[in-house]
Amino acid sequence: MKYVVDTHTHTIVSGHAYTTFLENVEQASKIGLKVLGTTDHGPKMPGGPHIFHFGNFKVLPRKLKGVTLLHGCEANIIDFKGMLDIPDFIQEKMDVIIASLHDVCIRPGSREKNTEALLNAMENPNVDILGHIGNRSFPIIEEEVVKKAKEKNKIIEINNGSFKSRVGSEITCEKVAKLCKEYKVKVILSTDSHICYQIGNFDLAQKILDKVHMPEELIMNTDENKILKYLKSKGKLKDINLD
């Protein structure tokens, strides 16, 4: 299956990634991606950018080297109420927001408390995607999260990078993928790239989708219009016209 979208990538702005915005765009263009999301970490991540970084996206192009660019953030969920480390007025200006749990920004809780954090984050209309919920450091009640994603029309990420950086993620990811198939919840493969050469490589995440026989209509990477239409339906990407 061909994938033309990668919504979760980082640049040197995140503090622990190794390539620039332009290097990432160059690589995305080279491999034939149609949509690239730049989603650097929110400011609560150690070494992460100042909030001004996310307030200045107006200077960035919408399209470069044949690639449509989404300017967003991997925002940190900072408490079990689901609060993010980005103020609402800046969230509202972003193209895409991934909400994620990181143990340097919130101490892992019980399955119930971690689940509560994700459920509450999904109450935020600005959140589009739940990031790497397969992380075994944050055990969750998978079915509750997937059912809430269905109710709130959120996308669940299957994070290719997690299978190397978060040991055991494939166990939860497979459970989540099966539930997404059952409840007809949208999923998106992401690389969580921290260097340009990882962009567009979904090989490990693809194995999970193959294993559960995920229907293509639920996978948001296979056609650039899927993700663009989804974001436009939420009032985003007002400057993009779709055929």
C-alpha cells in the first residue's frame, strides 16, 4: 500500500531532533510525499521551542517542492484533566495538533488515570490526533479510548517510531488497531521522525495494520485528500481549496 502523508515529524526546533524544516521538506519531496506535517514538541518538553515558535507559522509557505505543508505541534498533555502545554488562542491557529503523553511532562499514572488524561484531551476540539498511545509506560483502557475517539471524531496514530523507542508498543498498538477496525475509527500511520531519513517509512506500523486486516477506508495516509478534508471539516486549512 502506498502512503502519501506523514503528519508527525520533528525538526531541530524540538531540541532532540537532527534535521531542519527545509531538510525535511526536501526529503518528503524526494520520496514522493504529498503532505508533510511538521509537529515539533510543545514547550514543556525539555529543550523544546518557545511558544513564540508556534505563534509565527504565518511566515511559512503552504506548499514547497510539490509538498503541502501542515504546520502544527505535538502538544504535551500535562495533567489528567487533559490540558495541553499550548494556549487555546495559539491552538486555534494550528493546522494539526497531536496530543501525546510523555513521561518528562506528566508522571505516568494508573490505567484509569492515563485513560482519563486521553479522554479529557479528546474533549478539546483543537486536538486532531492522539499520539503514540501504544506506549507501555502509559497503560490505558484501550476500548474506552477508542470509543471516545469515535464519539469525538479523533484520529488514532499508529506510531512507527514507537516500535524502536518505546519497547512493547506493538502489543497495545495491535489491541488498539483491532478496536479501531471494530468501531470504525480513523487511524493514521506516522513516523515520529527525528531525522529526515525516517520520513515516510511506515514499515513496522504497516505490519500491525496487515495483521488486523485494517480496511483502507479507515487509513488516513493513502490519499492526501483524506487528511486535508478531515482538517477542513474542523474549520482548519481555510486557505486550501480542494477539487
